Amino acid sequence: MGVGSYMDALSEAASEALQRPVKLQSTSGGGFSGGGGASTAAVKDAETDTKYFVKAASHGDKMLKAEFLGVKEMSETNTIRVPTPVAFGNYQSKAFAIFEYLDFTGGGSQYELGQQLAKMHRHFSSQGFGFHVDNTIGATHQPNLPWMDNWADFWDTHRLGHMLKLTNDAGLSHDKVEKLRQKTRELLSHNPPPSLLHGDLWGGNKGFCRDGGKIIPVIFDPATYYGDREADVAMTYLFGGFNGDFYKGYEDEWPLPAGHEKRRTSGSWND
């Protein structure tokens, strides 16, 4: 049977994923917009009264599918709370991703947030550095393929080199670009393991939610890939929102290696 309305398409995708009839309808509490130009909304299952969170974007198939797969990868570690991914689909020119609806609140333990992030970082990839698909950070394309065995190679090619291409070498001369890339490669030659990363862990992509009478940490809106865990931790310093308890929790769970402060303060993560 062909899908009629957008809400019908959402309901059909959720029904198929959950293996039961789902009848979704609009409800309040969905927010206004998501990263990369996506819109957000809340929907409710008329059969069970369960709420879900929906992100949608016109011509956003690759962007939202990559986000869906990234959240799924993090969810499967069972280390830190993320909005459980439910279904992905398309309606006409619009792509959508359905997630668990979380009851966000204030408070919560940043110490636990740090601990749980470190636990997630202990999940490694046997394929090396990269991810199963390219994704986006905000609205900017972020290449993750091909997978690479060496962290310095990955960062030089897929992060720093990519951004230099997008910005026409940021107005730098050829010699300065080559010196920057060489300096960065040397700085990142400490051979870290390929940890599962959130990939865009600034203060606006973390929070706390109610769950079974508890208030627990949650992270969301990722740009997931396997990389050096120091990249996630370095991102937390850029815009604030993470306090000393967070860093203590992380260090108590899995201390960062020698030299991490130099690598962070050098600016190599955001050159």
C-alpha cells in the first residue's frame, strides 16, 4: 500500500522498525531546529501514547542517515545514554530520522558524564580510523572514508587537509600550509587506538534527562567516527559547558596519555 501523508510515512517506518502497529500524530515539545539545517518535531503514538523525536531535512538523506547510524553505534555500546534510534526513512524529497523522546532536565552529575564518555571511548574499531559512512559536522561535509590505519594520516587527510581544501588553504601560502600539516602530523604521531567518538562534543550537544526516577547524562547530535579520544575531550574546551567534575570523572575512568595537554593547546584540533 502506498504511503499517503508525511505522518503516514513516519508511522509506516516506525511500525516496520518496532514490528508492531504505530499510528503517529503531531504533538508538542519538539523544539525548533536541528544541526545542519534539519527541522525537529515531536510525535506521539496514538496506540501507546509514546512520544518520539523526529529530525527531518529536505534532500538530507545522507546527512540524517549518517547521524542515525552514528547514534546507533554509540547506543550499542551501552555506556552512555543517547536518544535510542528508532527508524530512518524518506517522504518525497524529505529524509527523516525517528528517535526516542527524552525528558530533559537540569542538574545531573558531570562526573558521571565524564566517566561514561571514557567508557564509550574504550570501544575500538578493528578497521582503524574512520567510519562506515561520511557524515556532517553542522552542515559541513566530514569525510571518514577510506578507513586509515594511522591517526596522523587520517587527521591530515580527512580533517585538516579537507578543511584546507574547503577554505582554499585559509589564505595561507603553500609553504605555510606544508609546515602546518607537517607540524600537525608530528604532533599526532603518538599512535592512539581508534576509539568511538561523538565527534561534535561541544556543550550544546550534552545534557541530562530523567530516566526511571534518576537524572542521567545524555549526549546527542553527533558527527560520529573512530578516532583519537583526545579529539572529543579537546572539543569540550572550545565553548565551555563542562566543569572540573567532568574531567575528573573522565580521568578516574581512563586517564589521558602523557602529552595530551600539549596536543590540545597547540590548536591542532581546530586549525
